[in-house]
Amino acid sequence: MNKALKKIEFTLLYDGLCPLCSKEVAWLYVRNKHEKLGFQDINDAAFDPVVYGKTHDELMAEIHGVYPDGQIIKGMGVFRETYKAVGLGWLMAPTGWPLLKPLFDLIYKVFAKYRVPLARLVAGDKSCDCGK
């Protein structure tokens, strides 16, 4: 298929300095066979958060994603849209079910709050540059 005909359905804004985020993005990249998911490292030198009406700190605090029309979402909805774009929406579907959604939203908020120390722990490196 002609690459010009492919259309990004959702763009994931991620922390490329975070080992957890980088592993997830690498995993998603391999599964992005139809190239419907775009990737934007918020720590790339050319990235400007002002384009999205956000600060770097706001983007670091919680995961964000962008639809082609410019609408921005954050939190668990980003994971649902990201996985849907790579054809694995069924994996995240339960996180949006009415009875389970509040629980998954809470779990994600706790994870987001402690993501940087967790990433440092997983990386086994106290000098992990997450978000710097």
C-alpha cells in the first residue's frame, strides 16, 4: 500500500527517556503494521509542547495522545486509543467497561504519580533521565 494513503488515527505522546515508556513504544512500533499510530517523543529537541497548549511538566505528569483533528486526551483513554490503532483494542477494552473503568483510572493515576521512580527501579539505574 502507498504510504501516502496511510492515515495516522492517533498519535501517542511519550517520554523517550523513560525505560518503561521506551519498551512499550518499541513493542507498539512492531505491532503498528498499518501505521495508524503515530509516535511523538516529548523529550525530542524539536518537540514543542506549546503546540498542544501544554507544558512539558503537564505532559510528563500523565500520558497524552492526540487525534488527527487536534483533540488531546490523557490517562487510560490514551492506552485504549493506542492499542486500538495497532489492532489490539480488545486488550484494553475491559479498562473502559463501566464497572471496571473507575478502578483502572485510579490504578493508572497511582502509576503515573510514581512512574519515574518505578522506571528508575526497573532500569536498575538511579541516574535514569526520565523526563529530563
